[in-house]
Amino acid sequence: MTGTQGTASTATGRTVARRTVVAAAGAVGLGAALVACGSDDPADSAAKTPADDGANGDSGSGEGGSGGQGEVLAKTADIPEGGGKVFEDKGVVVTQPTAGEFKAFSSVCTHSGCTVGSISNGTINCPCHGSQFDAANGSVKKGPATKPLPATAITVEGDSISLA
């Protein structure tokens, strides 16, 4: 087969098969799309705060007043002693291991990225594969997860629990 059908000329005068040009263009487009998607590093998304989404603006409520304090997640009475509550939309789970002691961790299971589902008997439980984490410190109590849940900073002021 001879002729120019299925070929393209380059700036250097070389003749290149059309599939080579299409493949190169596709690779460039794919590379641009992957860059636009961002990082797969969980630390990048874990470091994101409500302020990054514009959710930490001044609500005019007069609450907080500490400049960097985040939005109120819950009232202390909403977090049962020995249990906790998952705030899936915020990516955080708040626990009360002992009376008056509040802890917070990422709500994303370190095994395969599922959202933890419940807190009972001192453990944060993942419904996907059965991993359990200590509600007091986030450490793994039962696998398959091998890494603890990362701590999340919160503040307790009066009866309000807020992202720090």
C-alpha cells in the first residue's frame, strides 16, 4: 500500500502513520486529564479543611471568635459516652471514650477507604471488611486494617465541638 492516506507530515518532513499521531495526541490528553484529577495521596485530601471549601466563613453567629476555629460539628450531649458519631460529610468521627473526653479521627478506614459506620464498645467499626479501631486513640484493634485512623483536631468549648 502506497500513497498518503493514513499518514501525516511533521515539521521535519518525516512521514508518520496516522495511528502514531493519534496515539501521541491521546497520551497528551490523558496526561492532562490525570494532572487535572489531582493527587492520589490520602494526605492531600486529609489535609483539606472546611476552610478550603469556603465552609468556614463568618456566619455572623458570634460563635467561635478564635479566628481559626472551624464550624460546630455537634453538641457534647450528641456524642454518647463510650460511643461516638460519624460525620461522613466532614470526613471525621468524634468519640467520647470517657466522660468529658472527646477525640476525633478521620472517618476513612485505612484498609480500603470505606467510611467507618459505627462506634460501640470502645471501637470505631468499619462495615466493609470488619476493621475495628480504638475509640480513644484510633489504633487498630482488629484487622484487616494495619494503620491507625489519623487524628483530627477538634476544640471543645462549652457544650460545642468544632473542627479546629
